[in-house]
Amino acid sequence: MGSSIPLTMCFLMPILCQVLCMAVQESPDKDTSVLYLWRERSLRIGGIQRVKRAWVIPVISVPENNKNIPTVLVQIKSDKQHLGKVIYSIKGAGVDEEPKGIFSINKITGAVNLNAVLDREKTKRFKLRAFAVDSGGVTLEEPTDLEIVVIDQNDNRPVFSQRVFHGHVLEGAVPGTLVMTVEATDADDPETDNAVLRYSIIQQDAPEMFSINQETGEIRTVQVGLDREVVGSYNLTIQVADMFGQGLATTAKAVITIGDVNDHPPEFTQDEIVMEVPEHCSGLDIGRMNVTDKDLPLSSNWNARFSIVGGDPRGAFSIRTDPQTNQGILSVVKPLDYEEKAQHHLIVSAENQAPLSPSAPRTAHSQTRVTVIVKNINEAPVFPQNPKSVRVIENTPPGSEVTVYSAIDPDTAEAQEIRYSLVSDPADWLELDPHSGRIRTRYTLDRKSPLLHRGWYTALIAASDNALPPLSATGTLSVEVLEMNDHAPVLWQHSRELCSSPHTAHGILLSASDEDMEPQAQPFQFQFDPSFAELTQNWTISHLNGTHALLQLLSEMQEGVYMLPLLVSDSGDPPLDQVQLLNVSVCSCDDIGTCRGGAAALFSNGSGISLGALLIILGSIALLLFLALLLLLFRCASSSPGHKGLLSDSEDDVRDNILNYNEQGGGEEDQDAYDMNRLRNPELPVPPSPRLKPPIRRDAPYSQTLPRYPRRPSERPSDIADFIHDGLQAADSDPSVPPYDTALIYDYEGEGSVAGTLSSVISSEEDCEQDYDYLHEWGPRFRRLADMYGYQ
């Protein structure tokens, strides 16, 4: 029983404090309650009852927005005042922490004051800490908590989350369909009626099609009849109020858009449409067709999709939709022929991209008939074969017929004349009949011409009609020039060496070439001339590949030179062959198969060059050396003193007018050479010559002396001619001087000059007078030169 009394007091004290605080709030002018320290008895433990000393301060409630400030909230006192003076203080948020200065305490009396207007939406409660010390700073009581609660007032209006709410619902929706949910909030205490909200629609367009749930804010349809084609959207004014709808209120807008349903099919505006298109055209738009649709423009319920359901078995037409205008665009994708069919009757259908609603009415205007009229135009001639390929054997004589390349006119309504012409004939090999298209050879077709590509010659033929304006077509004629087997194969080597022992010899590699091309050339066949069957006893030929064979010994042979007649044939049709001699020098070899020398073979008793033939060769060489020696002696004798002309004082320097031009200048007048004015006017007196050092002739041989300078020409024209001839003869007969034989142009040679041309360059024959046909005999390497400069 004794322990239940303090427990009961613990429950009653907060209630008494709350009543006391309310009394203080209602009567602020009355005396503020004083809270003293009191003792709390704890439970008995071990027969000893402990007493706990503490401040017990109940929660203090203060209404927000109280403008009667400053005001005393509570006064605290310590029961130890009889011991001396007590000093009171508080700390915490609202005192010395942010927000500072809201509360304060009288340190002498212990009265706690409110110094500012409170706002519950900013701070709901304050927790302070109270202290009591004596004048010496000694703690009299343990620090205790002081809690201040701010009481809410209805000072905030509800606020919608949006100023304008947007909703969407399909047309034809059944009643009760949820459209949207609006939301609002209130900053007041949600535990009070100040934050209890209610929604309502205060205005909407007639007829009233929507309702709102007062508590949740859900907006739903209330009746049938939503039709987007009649009303596309609805505007509602909604309101929210606190205090169960009786307090502060706020309004907002709600816009409800009616969604489209494909309840209207597309309909053609015309039951029959006529269009025109020229023949032989493709990829061309020939017309448009219009449809109407009441559904939402630019949506899948409005966009039309066209299709051709009849009248186009060949698929010559196509139709597509213009996404902006929703028109059907008819195009021709395959060329039409007026002669084949002049009109085409099409059936075109239209439907939406989205499926049509089952409730939509059916209509007969979803199809239309389209008549396409084909316009006749002049058509160009047509080559039935393009390109056309023919074959001609090379070296076909001129005037031979190649083919007839003719064209036809597709216009059957009226006949037109076709004329032919050569557009491209790179080698000018062909002749074309302009009326019939018959083609003949103008020249011989050469299989080796660079204008052939892999054996094919290409020409372009044009065919034109006589319409206004005329039309033409181009045909390609491909002529395959067939190779004719007119050249036999030729051995590459005609002399080789071979060891006399078949065990040491490795054999001779035989190879051949053919001026013909495949298939008239390789593979080649190598064999001995059948007339010399005895050769097969000592020699053998082994086939390696299409162009090579191996010649080997069957038994040991005597040293010497052997001439083997080989028969080389090609694979042409018919094949060509020829017998060719191969000189094989059989010699003795060392261990590695290398001939030791060929001198012994010349004097061997075997077949080859005899000793008499060798003596004849050596005698011929000696005779040639003797003749060269006689020629040298003759030229040396001719250089002895003889006729002395103007060169009598300068015979050692016989080259005429060899000038050094070290810089660009005025030509001969800038050099110390002959005075051209003296050559033109021999009667002029000779000017005194300066005593200068003669120029150094860099092209003169070191053994010759320099002429005396200057040379004095004669006053007579005939002597001048002799002077020039002497200089020319001296220059031509000097073997140590390079051939400075050039054509010198003199603008004046003097009256009555009998001097001839000094250069053989000008007097040479023209190229047109030369005969280069002998180049054909020099082999395949000179065939190109023979074709370029030979007989045309």
C-alpha cells in the first residue's frame, strides 16, 4: 500500500501540470505555477528504503501564433533555497542554439519566459535543460529536461500538388471508369481536424459527365455519351477544404481529354478516278486519291492504308500514303506498253492502320475504281541482242562479212526507217552499212593489237529512227578475234654444254616460245627429228611441263660439239612444228659437274669443228687486223703537209668554230671566234689584233700545239670557201676528236659561194623513205617496231 501512493502520484502529476499550464494559457495574468523539488520513494530493497531527489517538470504546451509576448511559461524552484542563494539557467534549442532567443529564464526567480511567436510547422517541440547552482557554482540539483510542445492551430490552407491536372479517357467509356486522381496536402497537424481534407467539383462543362470522391480525390465517369468527335476535352474546377470540408479551401483545374477510338473508317471522295501515264515509264507518280476520316488526325485511327485489290495481275502499279494529307499516291513501277494494253482498270481499297472498332458503322465508300490510260509515245529502236557476240579468225582478209547487227522499232502503229552508224570503232577495223546494219572488215584483224582485251574487240553501233525528234539506241558488238596458228615454236637456246658422263651430267633444260597465243601455243612437244632415229641410242628427252623438257645422255659420249636436230611442235589446230639445231658441247667435267674447258673439244677427233675450219677462222681474223693496220697508216700519211690554204698557219687545230658558252649571252658575237662581219664583207680592212693570250681548247688533244691567235681570213670569197673545206676535212679526219658534226646555220654565206652543206644530218633521208620491213625477220621482240614503222 505504501509503494502505490508514489506510483499514483507519478500518473497524476502530468495531468495536474497540463491543467495548470492550460490555466496559465487561459489566464496569463494569473500567478505562474511554481514547481518545487519533491522526493520520490523507490521500492524497498533489502529492508532499506531509498529516497531519490530530482526535478520533475511536466510537458509544457504552448499554442502557436500567440502574439502575447513576452509571457511566463513556468517557474522552477529548488527546495534548497534555505541553504543559500540559488542561481537558475537553461540551455538547448531556442536558448543558446538555433533558433536562439525564443526562451529565457530569470536566474534569480527561475521564471521561464517566451520571447517570440511560435510556428508549429517550423518546430513542433523544444527540449531544454534546466540547471540550479548556488552562488559559489556548486550544483544544487541534478540537471533536468524541460519539454515545450507547440499546439497546432488551423493556419494553413490545403495545397493541390498541381495547379492543373490532366486526365485522359477513351470515348465511349462506361460509367464508373477512373479518369484520374487529384491530390492535396495540408501543413497543419495531421492528428487534428485541421488537416482532414475533403474534395469536390464546383464547376464542369454541361452535361455533367464526371464525379469526384470526396476523400480520395478520384474522378470517374458518371454516364455514357463520351464522343471525341462531339467534345474533345472537358474542363473541371475542383476544390479541397480542411476541417472536413468546412475550413480553409483551395481550387485547381482538371482538364480531361477524350481519347480517340477508331469508330470511323476512311471513305473515298470519288467513286471513279481517271489518270494518265506515258508508256515505258517506271518509278513515276501518276495521281492522288482523297479520303475522309473523322477520327483524330495524324493518329493510327486516321492514317489510311491503301491497297490494289484488283486489275493489276503483273504488279505494274503501287500505292502509298502521304502521311501529311492522308492521300493515296498511285505510282507505276513497271513500264507499260501502249501496243500491249492501252487502259488499265484498278480497284483500290482503303482502311486505317489501327483495327476498326466493332461498333463502327460499315460503309460502301471504302473502295474506288481507278482507270489508268496509257499514252502512246515514240519509242527508240531496240537491239534484240545487246550485247551481241561474234567470232572472227585473225588475219581475215579485208571486206569479209562479220555479222548483221540490226534493230527493230517497237512502234507498231506506224513504220519508221532505221539507220545505223558506228559510235565507237577504236582500231577502225569495221565497215557498217547504214541501211541494213551489215558489218564487214575494213582491215585485217590482228590478235596481238593492244586494243583487244583478252582477245575481245568492242564496237558500239547506234540505230536511229526518223521520228521528230528522232530517237536512237546503242548496241554493243563484241568481236572475239580467234588466234590462228601461224607460228611454229622456237627454241630459246641453241648451244649448251653437257658433261660427257651420264652419271655426272644433269641434263640440258630445253625451253621454247611461240608468237601465237593460247590455245595455239603451249604445251610444246620436244623430240628428235624422226629422220635421225639413231640419236635415241645415246640421247633422251623427258617432258617436264608445257614449255620445258630435259635432254640427257644415255651413255658416255666422246668430247666434242654435237648438232642435234630437234623437232618442236605446238598444240595448235592444226599443230605447227619445225626442226631446229641444238649445238651441245660435250666436255669432261670435274667432280661437281663443271666443264674443265672447251679448248680440248675443239681439237678432239669427235664430231664438231675441224682443225681446217679453225685455221680458216684464225686466218680471217689476221686478215682483218692487217687491213685495219693499212687503213691507219693511210690516214697517218694523209695527215702530212700538202695543200696549204687558209689553214697553213693553224693546221694543228683543225676543228672549226667550237665555242664555249659559259653563260647565256649574245651567241657568236660574244666569243673570240671568226668575225662574221668579215665573212660577209671581205673588202673591209683587217683590224689590228690585240695581243691577248689565246683561249684554251678544252676539247683539243694534249699532243697538239695551239694555233697562233687570231686567225686572219683571206679577202677573197674563193679563199674563204677553201678555208671552210679545209677545216671540215681536218675535223673529219681527226680520230681523237668527238663527232662535233652539227648543222651550222649561217644567215649569209657570201656572194657566189660554192660551199656545200657542212652536215650530213640535214642531208639524211626522211623517215618516210626508210624501209623497216626487215624488222619482221629479227624475231618477236621487234614485231612491235615493225608494226609501228613498217608498211601501213
